[in-house]
Amino acid sequence: MSLFINTAQTINAARTAPKMIRTAGLIICVLLSLIVTGCNEDTPETLAAQQAIAIETGEECHLCGMIITNFPGPKGQLYERGQEQNKRFCSTRDMFAYLLDPEHQHNIQQAFVHNMAVSPWDHPDEETYIDARQAWYVVGSSLKGAMGPTLASFADQPSAQKFAELNGGKLYQFSDLNLELISSMGF
Ligand code: ZN
Ligand code: CU1
């Protein structure tokens, strides 16, 4: 008999223990998410800092005011310290003209460009943004962006190389780019 009770108690304990663990886990989750939310009162800023945001129809280039989605070629966006939203640009060219300006350069925390290896030139896909700092660029190709000659952006070197073989131009990495190069591109 006592053996039976013991067994029953053990079974009962075994049943309630996982439930307790689950409940405790749930409480911890709720507490943690409260803490995390508490830290992130500047949520739009934090979100923008971590990811590219799709550019919507009708949005204007931060530098030149042109309607971004009306033009072909890769676009860019930047997250600048203290801002609520990513700054959006009609072209990689305008993005770099802004980014490489010594007045802005130190404030820029994230930069994104379209990966043209997987995006059609005329209407780049808003799902294909990549980290601009890791990207490869082709300058001097025959394909035009919103402002004329532009920087074709790619996630990897072979794609950039292939593009340059087809359309002309020279390969650059992020650290090779400077204002002089951007302003020498012509219109
Ligand atoms: Zn522009
Ligand atoms: Cu423009």
C-alpha cells in the first residue's frame, strides 16, 4: 500500500514538475520582454539601426529630392546616430555623396545598398538590401542610375566581376571609395 502511495506521489510530482518549470519559464519570458521593452523606448531608432527598411513608392531622395522608386539602379539607405528613420537615397551615388562627406561620415552607423546580383536593374527588389560596408562596387559601367552614372552594388566579388565584364567599369570595395571618385563620375 505504502509503495502504491509512494508511486502515485512520484507520478504526481513528475506531472507537476514540468508544469512548474513551464510556468516559471513563462514568467521569466514575460519579465525579460518587459525589461527589453523598457530598454528600447527608442524602438524605431533601434529597429532602423539594425535593418534596411523597404523604400515605398513616392519617397524622396534625402539628397536631391527625386522620387526614389521612379528611377532605375541600386538605391541606398543610411542609419545616422540620433535619427528616427533611415535616410533614403535615389541612388548609391547620392548615398555615397552623403556618406563620404566628412560632416556626416562619423555619424553613420549603418549603410545598406541593393544587391544587384539578385535584383533587376530597372526596379531593384526592396528585399535585397545588403550591408554597404561588405559590398563590392562597379564604377564606370554603361548602366545608369537615378542620377546618371552610378555605383552598381553586389554582395560578392564574382558577381561584381561578371557585371563589369558585361557592362564595363572597375571594381571597388567600400574602403576604396572616396568623395573625389564620386564627384568624378560625371552626369
Ligand atoms: Zn538623389
Ligand atoms: Cu536625383
